[in-house]
Amino acid sequence: MPSMTRQGNNSGNSRNGKTSKSVRSQNREIELDIPRDRNSTFEPTLIGKNEKQLNGFDDRIISIYSRGLSTRYIQAHFKEVYGVDVSASFISQVTNAVMDEVKRWQQRPLDALYPIVYLDCIVV
């Protein structure tokens, strides 16, 4: 029976410990242990290198901000609802990332005519 060896064993690129990483999720902040290898070739697939939050976090910030709420209110909301401390500067970074798109949408040319259809119904 062949011996079971771990991938990378005796290849010059074996495991080299782990690093801790704090990641924001929709419900709370999560502490992760990210494995390392000697050649630094390990690429996490779920949460990439230098990413600090799971998918959907930025979308929630933009959704709240689009309703006209301030960054301080959003900060308080995330603390109250999710128990996560989010800095006002982080919220500003997220909202500034979409501001160019918002400005383009606001300055788009409008059509001369918009047809509207009204429907009415009575159920007896």
C-alpha cells in the first residue's frame, strides 16, 4: 500500500503556518486563519487576498446610502443590527466607489416622451 503524503511535502513548498484575518460578514465579524506556504503561492478562493468583507457587505452600505442616510447613521445601523464596527471612512470609500456611476446616471440624456399606461381593476 503506498504511503499517503501531503501535497507539497518534501517539494520545497510545504506548509508554513497561518495568518489571522478579520473579515466582515453580513451578520458579524469573523476571525479566519489563512494557511501559508513557503513560496507564498497559496491563493484563497472564497475571500481573496486583501479583501476585508464577504460579498454583499458593500451592497448593503450602498443600499442604505442611496436612501439618503449619512455615513454616521450607516455606522450606527451596522453596530446596532449586525454588531459590527464599521468606520465612517470605510463607508465613504464604498460609496465613493460608485459615485462616478451615479453622476453619469444623473447626467444622462432624457427621452422627449415617456408613455404611461394606467390600469384599474375591480374584483367582485
